[in-house]
Amino acid sequence: MEKARRKKKVVGVFAGTRSEYGLLRPLIFQFREEGIFDVKILAAGGMESPGAAHTVNDVRRDGFSVHKYLETHLASDSPSAISKSMALGLVGSADYFAEVEPDMLVVLGDRHETLAVCCAALHQRIPIVHIGGGEITQGFLGDAIRHAITKMSYLHFTSAEIYRTRVIQLGEDPERVFNVGALAMDNIVQVNHLLSKDDLEKNLGFALNQPYAMVTFRPAVLEEENVAKQCTQLLKALHKHRELNYIFLHANADVCGQMVNSKIDGFVKEHANAVGVDSLSTKQYLSAVKYGTMVIGNSSGGIFDAPIFRVPTVNIGDRQKGRLQSGSIINCPPTMEGIHVAIHRARDPEFLKSMEYRSALYGDGEASKKIVAGITEFLGRKRSSLKKQFYDF
């Protein structure tokens, strides 16, 4: 059917990793609820790797299907391999967009797979919707990627007002930039009945009969030479705290990700109080955070999710530096002693009693409704061009 004769607007939604699908999930449900969109899920990277089978099952259980996989996953995670995977993603998405011609492409965040897909969409004249622009993560290569995607995109939905201001500062017209809050909040508000602790224990196949921490350590690729050292320091600190159990969530398909996972697997093999998992569903992950004593690592989950459950976060290093933070987050250097001290503080009754809690920091849990409303309004307009003028802040 020709694009001009479609009854429904075709919206492509790109998910490059298990965590991206988890964040985009409420938005995809909202598209379906509206009934005027034909949503096509485009997947690549970590979504197609063997370890992400659970994520694909989640997509199916949600009543969706992946319309197209981009074969980008390589055995290596070296810098050159990541660049080659981007090249594969660019070729695959160029062919896909030429065939399907979606009316719009929705992307999230700052990953290299996303940048490749956006390059193809830009040349195909497909309007790009960018979610999560304007954020700062100073210890992560994603900063440059995120801002590049911002300049390729036409509509912008940010997670806080300060981030909206920053997108405008990058030259985007304020009339195309909207602060809607973070999709992570939608998951917490909308997910149906989290698992009981007993069910979570059965799902994991791991006893949760003592306090435990969720551990998610991601390579900060601007500090590539230090990734191995930082991971080793983290594991040494965790070894000192035998009073805790640990649930490790493996790294994504990033530079040095395989090395990080190898170190984690070695720790798990030698410690009966630890388990490593490749993937968790949104419900499993949020349930694990809810019942946990703390979240440890450098993932955005410690910034967005843990504070809502009033669970302290031990945030390691600079990977999340620059993001808005609740008072429940304890920042520490990526050293054994720094992490050790932060873990102690996260268990201190006085800290737990006094830690600041700002539930509205990242919105009200209705970001998906606001995003779909904005896209509906945009697609309903008659437009002749996607030309953008640079907005002088």
C-alpha cells in the first residue's frame, strides 16, 4: 500500500537493548491504546544477542512482535567492532526504511546503534522523535551521541525542564521541545502488580533470605583503560561485604562489556552469595529493586528507579555525572575504599531516615500519554518540509 493511502500512521520504534525495550514498553502500549497507529518495532544490538532471549519473550508476551531485526551484534566488543556494528545497522536500517517508509521514527537516549539508525532515517526524510535528549553523562561517550541525535531529530521529549532548556540551547525550536518526564516513571506507576519476594526468588533461582543489592556496572567508554581496574575495585569492595547477597545484571553490547561480564561471572563462581543474570523483565527488575537493600553501580536505573522505591543508590564514578539526582543517591569514586564507605553509608539508619525523596524529579508517570499526544498532533498537521532553523538561545 502506498504511504499516502494508509489508514493508520506507521510509527517505527527502535530498541537496541533489553533496557531500551523496557523503557519504551509503556509508550508502545499507549500507541496501541490510541488505535490510530501501526507500530513497527525495529530491534538491534543487545535485543538480538543470545543472552537477550528473555527480552524477546517479553515482547511476545506483551502482544507485540519485532517487525525487523538489524543484524548488528558482533562477537567482539572492541572499538573497531562497535564501529563495524554501527555500519551494519546503517545498511540494514537504510534498506528497511526504503521498504517500509514509516511516517515517524521514535528513538530513545544515546546508544551507538541508535545513532546509526537515525543516520538512515535522516537521509530517508523520516521525522525522528528523540526521547531523553538534553541529559548529561560526563563519564560516558553517550553524551556526544545523544547530542548528535538531538540535532538529527525534529520532535523532542525530555525528562526534566532543565533538559528541555539544554535541547533549546543546542538550537532546537522551543515549539518542538516538550518536557514530559521520564518513561522510567511510567513503568513504575503503570506496571501491573510487582512480583512477591517469594516469586522473585523462584524466578531468579536464588535465595533472597538476607539483605541483597542489585549491581549493574556498565563500562564508561571514555575511561576505557580504567574499566578493568574499576570493575576489579568494585568486586573487591563487594567481597568485603559478605553480609549482603548480590544480583548482578550483565553489561550490554558495549566496548569492554564482555570483559566486565567475565569478571562478574568469575566473582559469582567464587561467591555463593551472588548470582549473575543476562536479562530481567521490567516487572522482575523493578521487583528486585523494590525488595533490595540498595542499588550499586553506574547505571541510570540507580538514578531513576531506586529513589522512587526509597532504596539508596551507591553511584560509582562519573558515568552518571551531570544527571539530576535525588538525595538517596550516594556518589563515590571507583575505588575499593570509596565503594566500601558508600555501602556502609547506604545501610546507616541515620542516612536512611534523613535521605531526601523527590518523587516529582522526573515527572508524574504519564510521559507516554504526553508523547503520544504530541506525536498525534504533529502527524495530524499538513507539512511540506522538515527544514529546521537554528534557534539562537
